[in-house]
Amino acid sequence: MFDFLGSIGGAIMTPLYYFVSAIMLAWHWLFEQIGMDSGSGWTWALSIVGLTVTVRAMLIPLFVKQIKSSRNMQLIQPQLQELRKKYGHDRERFAQEQMKLFQETGTNPFSSCMPLLLQMPIFFALFRMIERASRLGAEGAKGFLSGDQAESLRDAEWLGGRIADTFISSEHLETKIIAMAMVIIMCATQFLTQKQLMAKNMPPEALNGPFAQQQKLLLYVLPIVFAVSGVAFPLGVLVYWTTSNLWTMGQQFWVIRNNPAPGTPAFKAKQERDRAKGKIVAEDPVEQAKAQQAEAERIKRQQPKRMTREQRRKSGGASKPKQSPKEDS
């Protein structure tokens, strides 16, 4: 049974080994061409950075979809609250109406996790490649990585520590210090990226309800998970994940600054910057929709209630002034 599962896992991971090693070795070859030592830890570390940049660039279309879906999720929060008030007692009906709303607005509540989930196979493939090279040397080569390159990766030193060692496995103080610093940076960038999203690019309505709970869960749980597991990651894997977090932070900062979600602090800040530059500022669509809804409710309250024919006859008769006898004559 275990052999069968192992063969399935190997069949799934083998293409990823070739994919990851091909990109990493392409960057390694490029750095060699500009005069860097092929066995240097900096060459291998920068090759891993190049792998990260390549993978994240390939995920940009998915990131665009994620931003669109997240924005829709924020904008439909008032509608979700109305559904919750209306069908909160009937979970099945509420789930049906919620899914219908998601389909109509093109919203995927799980889209915020997709870039992370798609990166995990790349992460595991890189982890296994470095771990096997560290433990088995030439015999642990995977994908396009040759035996000599696996030994070079195992022995490469970066900032005083071996790039294939972990905080737990290494006996060198330099490696432990570098690994712990990288784990702290990795967790801090993960936390700050999620905090940046919640503080600046979420309207007040989106800070309550299941969507907000999901964001808060990611805010606090993910850094803890990476802090606990990070001590077992080789330095090369920590380089990959930290670089990926920095990419996410920069990419998100650009989106929040230049294309923020309506009704958020970032949107108001962009409007102020545009006004300072003399640009014509469009109305906030969220605030405009609220104003239109309030006006519609005001008009509805001012409209007279519908009356029956009998009520209208009595009302008309009561309001009609009586004529005097002299006027009748």
C-alpha cells in the first residue's frame, strides 16, 4: 500500500523536479556567464531568487483574478449582510442565495488562497531537491540537476552558513543565526502583507462576517505556521519563501496605491492625491450606491399607503367640504 502511494507521489512530483531544476539551473547558468563562481553560495542563492521571480511572474494573471474576486467580495458585503438577516435562520437557503450572489458577481471567496496553494508544489519540489542533495550528495540529484551540481549545492556557503542546512540540522552557529533571521523576516513579511490588505484595502462593511474572519485567520495563523515549520527548512528554501513574500508585499502595495477597492481608506487616499494633482476625481461608487439606496428609502417612506376603494371613497367624502343651503340654491 505504501509503495503504491509512494509511486503515485513520485509520478506527481517528478515533473515538478524537472520544472524547478530547469528554471533554477537556467538562472545559475546566466550568473556563471557574468563571471560568478558556479560553486558560490551567492550564485545558488540568486538562482533560487530567480526561480522565485519566474514563478511569481507566471502567477500574475492569477493574481489579477484574485484581486478582482477579492474586490467583488468586499463590495458585496452589504448584500451578504442583507441575506444573513433575511435567511440567517435557514442555513440551507442562505447558502443557496449566497452561492447565487457569488455566481452573479463573479466572486470566488477562496481566490485569496490560490496563489499560496499553487506555490506549495513548487515549494515542496525545491525543498526535496535541496534536502536530498544535502543528505545524499550526487546520488540525491533530482530533475535536471546533475550529480556534480547536487554536490555543489550541498557544499555552497552563503553568509557563513551552508545553503542546504537547516536550523535544526546544522551544528554551525552562523547557519543557525542566518536561519533564525530568515524565519523572522519570512514571518514578518507574511504578517505585514496581510495587515496591509486589511488596514487599507477593505471597506468597513468587509471587516465583519465570515470573509473578515478568514482574513484574520490568515493574518495570525500563517506566520505562526511558518515560524514553527521554518526551523526545518534549508536556507535555500527560506530564501525562496522570503523572496516570494517580498514580491507579494510589493505587488500588493502597487495595486492598493494605484487601483484600490472603492470605499476603502486607500481609495480615499488616492482621491486626495488625484485632487492634489488637479485630476478629475470620480465619485466613490460604494458611497454613491449608499446614497442612492438612502434616497430610494426616503422616497418610499414619503409615498402614501395604498388604500382600498372603500377607504378612498370615505376619505374623499370626509375631506370634501359641505355646501351651505344658500350655495345649493
